[in-house]
Amino acid sequence: MTAELDDPHVEARLADLDRRLQSLEAVLWPTGRTRARSSSCPPPAVARQNVMPNTNRSNGPEPPRSASASRGRDHSLSDLFGGRVLAWTGGAATLTGIFLFLALAISRGWIGIEARVALAGVGSSLLMAAGVWLHAKRGRTEASVSMVGAATAGLFATIVVGSHVYGVISPVAAVSASLLVGAIATRLAIRWAGHAIAAVGLIGALLSPILVGAAIDGSTIAILAVAAACAIWTVLWQRWDWLGLATVLICAAQWGRWALVGQPVGLEVLVLCWFGLLGLAAGLGRRGDSPAKSLEPLSAALLTLNALVVGIVGAFSLRDVAAGHGAAIWLAALAIVYIALAQVQARPLAISEPTRRLLLVVGVILADVAIALTAGGLALTLVWGAVAVACACLSRRALGRPSDYLLVEIAVGAHIALALVRALFEVTPGDLSGQQPGLPELLTIAALAASCLASGYITAPRTRRLGDVLNAVGFAAIAYLTAQALSGPMLAVAWALEALALLQLGVSTRSRQARYAGAGFMTLSLGHALILEAPPAALVTGAPDLIATAKAFGAIALALLGASRVDREARGWLVAGGALTLLYLASVAIVTAFQPAAGSADIAILDLSIRQEGQVLLSGFWSLVGVAALIVGLRSNNAAIRNGALGLLLATVAKVFLYDLSTLTSIYRVISFIALGLLLLAGAFAYQRLRPPPLPDMRKVHRSQR
């Protein structure tokens, strides 16, 4: 603040305000109540102490509070209507009359072309001069401000009609006149803080080409550019965000239509850059007074709307430039500007932190669209994945506010979603049963998986929820990649090996996500084997390909047993799973071995007997394994093995009584029951001899010790 008051321009403005205040006091209180003031500019220190800023610049100096102040409050509604409403309505009516006069003179042909333009220009100039005179000589009234606003819009309309409709004003003279009128209106709006000049004059000037029905060509765009610059300059000085938003919207409707009909490339780029810079200035102007200041809604709307309008219009108007890459080049350039502004922290701009985050988000979105227009397939997935990782790295620089982490989550999640959609577009799930994709498609899925896992690793320490989701998507992408690259029993083998690797990684790094992923991969491998290689019906009909079945279930069993050596917490479950897998594989092999070979002679006669032999052997095999496991469990005093053996023996009993008894012939039934009975008797004898001793009764032990 001190540096601003030391500026010579500020000193001059303070001196001017002091002189005007003295003159007003002399008019309002001529009986000697005027404080003695020096005619010269007071020193900056005195000015800072004595001159208080007036937030309502459109009103005059406030007199001392008295009974008249309370009476003034009672008449506030009438003052508002009689002062501002009448003035603004009068200005709007005058401006409407000027436009109606021009339209009527054109349609009726009352006066000559030159006379029409001269009459409108002179009338508007006289109206502006009268407003300035009233403001200077008769006090700061809303009527004088509204007169200047109506005159400003009338002069701009006259310039548009005279240059474009009638051609009596050359383009150079029209632009020069627009600069002069805009400079005068901007100066008065800033100095008087006149909302009417902005609302009626500058907005009317922006609407003048539409109101007078002028075609949009180069000269009209030049005048519009001058009027827009004047409006934005007023926005920067007075911080009237509503004027900036209105300027961007009104101008975009006109220069956007002009650019889309096809113009010279250089002129299009110049117009796009000019109006784009004006929109940025309106959104960023004087927003950085406090780095921790929250983002203002109108400022955010201005920045976002400007990027949207300039980006869309530029992309469509330049799409045929540079061999069809003009749209991508324009969006990339616009993205670079926004991202560069997001990195600026120097004092001349002093962009606040929330505004810089918004600029970064908008710039990244523009870059994504530009990349999507130029790249495809693997390149597009790589770029979006790299951007996701870069956004995840920003979480390490977050300031600890929830909004910062939310922004990181949105950015990373959006880019991962884009990469996921692109990968699925390249390799659809329907290809799982069709032709295998090529190397580029597989690398696309690999890039997705790598970006997900890298982003999840980076963001997990700060945002665990996002890290878990990213890791889950990454592991799913790995499984999907494996399914696309392999098929048949090798897919089950690959999933089993990946499960073993993930379980080992989870134990060594204490990562619960890796352990869960390992369990998921093992489930996928086992499900694939049970559905495609050897479904449960294979225990009756046999497996179609015993070698493929052996590969799949053998790999699953080895992976489970190998994981049991690493994961001590789930060792019992893993060993049990490996043993059951081997038992299932052996059972399928027994049944398959006794199935008739395809094309063998008398297959219809041999089919029934061969199948029965396989079922008898299967029942005997289960009984033998159950008894052996029971003995091992008894000798090692291992309750898990002992209970598992008893469960297998119960399953064997159920099979013999329910299946063998109803499907086998008499001789095979006899063999099945006798074999089961003998083995069960042997198991019962072993259990009675080797069962663990019961726990002693501590009450009896206590009595014996007495």
C-alpha cells in the first residue's frame, strides 16, 4: 500500500481529490465550517492519515451526521428512484431514440447519407458534452453519468453505420474515431466510477453492430476490438466483474461468427489472440492482492468461459490449416499459455493460489483435447498416462488443504479414465475369445497398467483412497493384458505365477493391496481352469485334454505351495488349497484314463464298463488318500491335516452311497463298498491307536498331589 501511495500518479489523484473536496465544502457549507486546507497536494503520509477511501465513488462527500441524515434514510427509496432510476431510464431512452432515428432515416430516406451520419454524430457528441458540463458544474449526478453513457453508445453506433453501412467513413478513420470515443468513455468511467457509462455506454457500444444491423466484417471487428479493450480497461480499474463477463459474452457472439465463416489465417489468429488476451486480462486483473485469497466465482467463470470460447472457435476455424492439424496446434498453444500463467508467482502479476490451480486445470484439459486430436492408440495412452503420473507427483507439493488433494484426485482420476477408455477402445473385451491383438494393442494395455501403478504408488501416502483405486485398476489391467496375450492352459499358468509374485511382493513390502491382488489372480487362474480346462463334470466324463489340465492345475498347486513358504499368516489355507488342487488333478486323471478313446471300436459296448472302473478307482483313491492323511495327521498331531482327512473320508462315503450305488452295476458296487469299508476300518483302527491323549482333569491331578 505504501508503494502505491508513493507513485506520482497516485499523488496527482490525491491532490485533485483534495481540491475538489475543498470546492464542494465551499458550496455546501459556506458559513465558515470549511476546514482550512492547503491548496497544494499533502504529503503522502498526511494523505494516508486524512484521506479515507470512499467505496461508493458515485456519491459526493458525506456531510456531518445530523437529524437530516435520518430524514435522508427515510427517503432512500424516493432518492433511488428520483436519482438513479430516472437517470438510467432516461439514458436508455435517449440511446433507443438515437437507434430508432438512424433506422427510420435509413428506411424512409428523409435525409442524405452524409447528413444522417453527421446528425447522429453531432447529436451524440453534444449529449456527451452536456453530460460532462453538468457533472463538472452542477455536481456528480446520475443524470450526467447516464447522458455520457448514452452518448458513448450513440457515437459507436454512428461510427459503425457510417463506416460499414454507408461507407462515408474510411476504415482507418472509423478505427481512429472508435479509439477516441473509447478512450474518453473509459477515462470518464474510471474517474467518475460511473456504472451508467459502463452499463449503457460501453455495453451499448459492444452491441451497436447488432443493434444497427451492420454486417460483421473486418472493419466492424476492428471497432468491436477497440470497444472491448476500453471495457476491459474499465474492468481492471474498477473491478467490475459483471462488465468483464458481459464483454466476453457479447464480443464472442460477434467475432466468433465472423471467424467461423472463413477468414485469412493470419487475421483469424490475430483476432483470436486479441480477444483471448482481453478475456484473460478480465479474469486475472487485480486478482492477486492476497495469495491465499479464495477464488472469486465471476473470475473463475471469466477464465473458464474465455478458454472455452477461444478454444472452440479457434479449433473449428483453423481445423483445415497445417494439413489438418491446425485445431490441435491452436489448442496446444492455448494450453501452454494457461499452464505458463499457472506457474507465475512473480509480484507484477501476483496470481493467487486458487486462481493458479484453476488455470492449471483448464490448461491440462486443453492439452488433453489437443493430444486427442493428433495422437491415437499407444501414443495417446502413453501421454495421458504420463500426465496422470505428473499430476500424482503434484500431491507431494500440495499445501495440505482438502481442496488441493481433491484437485489431485480429480486430475489423476480423469486422465486414468481417459487412458482406460482408450485402451478398451483399442482392445475390446470381445477380443478375449477372438483373434489375439497385436503388439501395439498389448503395449497400450501395458502403458495403462504402468501409469495406474505408478500413480497409485505416488499418491498412496497422502490419499490412500485414490491409491487403492489406482492400484486396483493397474492390477486389473495386468490381468486383462495377460488374458489378451495368452489363452488356454497357459493363461491359467500365467495368472498363477503372477499371483505367486504378487503374494511375495505383498509379504516383503507389507502391502495389503498386493496380497489382495495376488488372491484375485489366483482366483482367476483357478476359475479359468475349473471352467474351461477341467470343470467338475470332468470327474464323471473326464477331461478333454489331460495334458492341458495337468499344466493348469499343476501350476496352480505349485503356486499355492510356493506361496505357503512365504506367507506365514495364511500358510495353512495355502497348503490346503495346494493339496486339494493336486487331489482334483489326480482324480480327473484317473477318470480320464478310463474313458474310451475317440474312434475306438465297439465304443458303445465298452463305454459303460470303462466309466464304472474309473469311478470305482476314484472312490478307492479318495479313501486311500483320506486314510493316509488321517495317519499323518495323527502321528504329527496336526489337527488341520486330521480334520481335512476326515472331511475327505466323509465326501468319499457320500459319493459311494449316493453316486456309486445308483449308477454302477452290481459287481462294481460290491468292489466299491468293500474297498471303502476296509479302508474305513483301517482308518478307525489307526485313529484309536494313534489318537492324541485327552487333556488331564486338573481337579484329579490336584487331589493326587495332595
